[in-house]
Amino acid sequence: MAVALTWPPPPTRFGLLRRVSDRLYRTPRLLLALLLVPPLLWFGVFYLGSLFTLLANAFFQIDEYSGRVVRELTLKNFAALAEPANLDVALRTVTMAALVTLASVGLGFPVAHYMARHTSGATKALCYIAVMLPLWSSYLVRVYAWKLLLAKEGAVSWLAAQLHLGWLLDALLALPVVGGNSLSFSPLGTFVVFVYLWLPFMILPIQAAIERIPSSLLEASGDLGAAPHETFRSVILPLAWPGVAAGSILTFSLTLGDYIVPQVIGDSTLFIGQVVSLQQGVAGNIPFAAAFSLVPIVVVGAYLWFVKRQGAFDAL
Amino acid sequence: MTAAVALERVSCEFGSGPNRVRAVDAIDLALEPGEFFTLLGPSGSGKTTCLRMIGGFTLPAAGRILIGGVDMTMQPPYARPVNTVFQDYALFPHMTVRENVAYALMVRGTGKAERERRADALLDMVRLPGLGERRPAQLSGGQRQRVALARALINQPQVLLLDEPLGALDLKLREQMQGELKALQKSLGITFLFITHDQHEALSMSDRIGVIDRGRLEQVGTPRAIYDTPATRFVARFVGAANLLDGEPARRLTGHAAALLRPERIGLANGHDARATGTVTDVQYYGAFLRVTVDVGGARISADLAAAGALPEPGAQVALRWDAGAVHPLAADAR
């Protein structure tokens, strides 16, 4: 028996919007071009443009008497970078960035692993909020809050005293190089605050990488005789490595470029960001500031090359 | 003889409170050494949970699991002498094919030269010679399946667990792999526990089949016993096509309270040997045969007829015949 089916007649009148949609559907390249032109313009003009201006400025110099920028190519700024005082700043900053990155991996990995493998639904949402909550408040507020927490009369030393651990705090502060008058006036304090600030940027990429590992891979590893620590070393870590690399690029470059934290918390030794800020703001020596700000770019470039060689992106 | 694997009153539950589901319900099962045993059931029947409990990935709520006579109920996967071929193959994407196959040896600390020699030998055995340097992503589905097989066999397990390993392959490749798997199992002599929802696969490959539904084993037996003499209605319906007759039509046509009649055992009667007459309601073409549905006094009976010669059309009156031995009585009150 035949069932009579009727269709509504196809629409005959098309609006302008419909014609545009049809045209874009037939020419996907045009659509792609329309979507990509604005961000590419933005990226090309503002980002690459300013980067090249920076690069060009690094090869100029300042007239020592008039304080005006002389547009003649010279390597003087780079020679100045090699002076012991400036090398010291660069080395201190890179060391700090490396240590902050290592500590963030150490603290962030277990959190990321827990979030990725042991939570779901509401618990996972809660974890996301907990990790990102600090980012909802102003960076400056948090840095100054840490200054109070770490001060000699602050909460941390009070807590240490209550726990009868004042001696431990004093011993830490008595350490050469990293110690100081109080936590808020020591490189140790700078380190603690940096780790606090950038930890979310380490946790989230690692969490995403671990979440992408199918659980059957972990079961297969166990099935083939690997105890959990061997599965971690042979399967989880290599597959989470792109996340660690991404997170470490963030924590590393954020630390390299920061000039607020070492200014508020720490002894008065300078970091790269502070020198750049002083040179271009106070001293008005934009060429030297430009040359100095190339240091983090070169260091991060070298770091990227290094992690690529380590195979961090093979699993992508 | 010690069973290769024995499940004793094994149960498994998921969830908690009102959402609790009993995935496996007090199953008893013993696999003989060297047999090809298939757990056959629909999705959600608990067959994969059984395999996962034997592999150690899921722990049972009750019961005991013995592997080679040793109680392994609560042992972790890495302590069990069984290996698994996973449904999605679970190959390590960051390792080469050779490293994947040699993984179990690497974990045990076998030297690199020995590892590579044995991995290459296994790759030869699964007919993938020379592909050791590739990454899993560079292989086809069938090739990945073979790598997963080689990887699971390198430790020479007592029992190989296969979780719907052929499910992702297309029909031709699946049939080819069925033959190869069976031949491999024969030549290695190890016990295979094969999980599938495909009755054809189960019937053609297995020494014995266990049919599972809603966490319970409905029947265990040879493929022939499962097909010809199903213990329950579920087995009769799930394995092969079935005419299930009940009540008055069953008594009238077969003399039993309930009975199974396979469509391929029914033919067209030529006059004197008719057991039933009725009206053709539907004809489906399957290539090798036609499935003709006949309304016999209110009961619908399907008959598979060779697709040759004059064939009935819908509406035609036909007479059907079958041998007395084609009728398999079922319990009237069976599930």
C-alpha cells in the first residue's frame, strides 16, 4: 500500500543573506580568506611590526649628550649586554625562570594528573575553578597581598612560629644567595610568588595532555607487565610531554618578562624586565632596552629548539 | 585437568545507590587449556566486564577468579599471566611498531638486541615483516590489529583475551582475520577467550561458546549445541534466525508447548508432506536465499528458500514442510 507523502514546495525567493551563504558555501576558500584576513592583519601589523621595530631599535644607539636616538647601525648595545653587570642580570633571570618552571612542573603535574584521571563532572568543574580562581583577581593585588603574607611580621612567619618552625624559616633566610632579611625581601620570596602566579599556566596544558591519553593505553601497559611507576615513565610521561613543554614555555617566558614581582618582592637585585623598564622609562635609552628585551626572545627560542629536540612535539 | 581460567560465582557491580547495576551476576565458567572459547552476547550483556575481570582491569564484587589454578581474584593486571588484545588496539602512539611489540620485554628488562629479535620474529608471524620502524599511525586498521596481537603474544601468555578485536574491520578483512586467528590459536596451543556480539564469528571460530545476557550465562556449549539445541529462548533468538512458536500454534504445528524452528530447515511442500499452509506476507532477498514470511493461522513463520526456480509472491498460498527433527522443544515458561 502506498502512503502519500507531500513535501512543501522548495522556497523560491531567496534573501540577500541566503545568496551570500550559498556563495560562501560554494567557495570555501573565500570564506576562509574572509575569516583569516582580520587576525592576520592584526598579527602582521601590530605583532610582527612591533617585533621588527624592536629588533631595528636594538641596532641604534643613543646620543650621550642630547639623549636622542641616533639611527645608525651599531653593535654597541650587544657589547654592553656582555658586560658583567648585565650578564649577571640575564643569568639571574634565566636561572629564576628555569627554577620557577621546574617547581611548577613538580607541583602542577600531580594536580593535572588528578584532574585528568580521577575527577569528572562537578568535581572536575570545581578543580578548574580552583585552579583559575586566582586569575580572576588583579595580578597587582595578589602580588601586594603576598608582600604582606611574606613580611617579617606577616602570616607566614607567624604560622612558622606557631608551629615552632621559626628556626627553619630563619635557617632558610640565612642561606647565601637566596636568603635575605625576610621572605618578602629575599629571592626565595620572589621564587615563591612567581610559582604561585604561573602555576595555573602549567597545570592546564598538562591536564589537557593527560586527558587526551586513552585509558586503554594505561591498561595495555599494565596488561603487558608494567607496574604503575613503569607505566608512568613509559606511557604517561612521554604522552604528557607536549603539555609539560607548552606549560613550561608559558611559565618560563612569563618569568623572563616580568618586572613587577622582583620589584615588589625580593632583594634589590635586578631582573631583565626591570632593566628594560628602567632603560626605556627612566633612562630613556630605548635602543639598549630593545637589545636587552631580545635576550628573553633568544632564550625562549633556544628553549623551544631544545624541547623540540627532546621530542616534546612528536606525539602531537 | 586444571582449568586455564575459572570463574567461581563471580559478580561485578557498577555505580552506587539506586543507580547500581549488576553487570555480571554470579557467573561460573571454566576454560579448558588450549581451547578457543567465545563469550557471545549483545552490547551491555557483561561479556566485556568478564574479560576485564580476568585481565585485572576491573575487580569483582564477589566470587573467585583462578588462572592456571592460582587465585588471581585481586591481583593487578601486571601480575597476571594473561594478555589482552584491546578493542581499540591501544597501541602506544609514541613508540614504533617494534617498540610496541617489544614493550612487555622492555618492562621485564630484556636486552635490546634480544628484544628486537623476538619482536621481529613475532611481526613475521603476524605477517608484518619489515614494518618495525613505522609508527602505529602509519598503519591500516588491519595492520594495527596484527601489531596488537603480536604485542599481546610476546610474553607467551597462558591465556589470550580478545575484546571484540575484529569489530573495527570491514567484512572481507574480518573474515580473513577470523581464519588467521583460528589458525594461530591452533598452532600456538594457548587458550583464547574471544569476546564478540557477532554470532557468525562465534559459530565459525569457537571450540565452545558461552552465551551471556544481562550478566548471566545462558548456555555454554559447542557451536553446534548452541545453534541446534538452545537452552533458552534468548539463545534461540540471539544465535541465528529463529521461529519461536508458543501456545496454540506451537501445539498444533509441533506438538510441544513451545518450540524453535530454524527458517533454513523449512521448505515448500509438494502436496503430500505439508505440515502447515498459509499466506505469504513478505519476501526478502538475501542473495543466497529468500526469506519468505508466511502467516499460518495467526503465527508468522519464516522460511529460507533457495533463490532459484519459481518463487512465491506476497499474497500467495503456500504449503510448508519440515522434518520432525527440525523442531527443538523449549520450556514453555522459559525467559
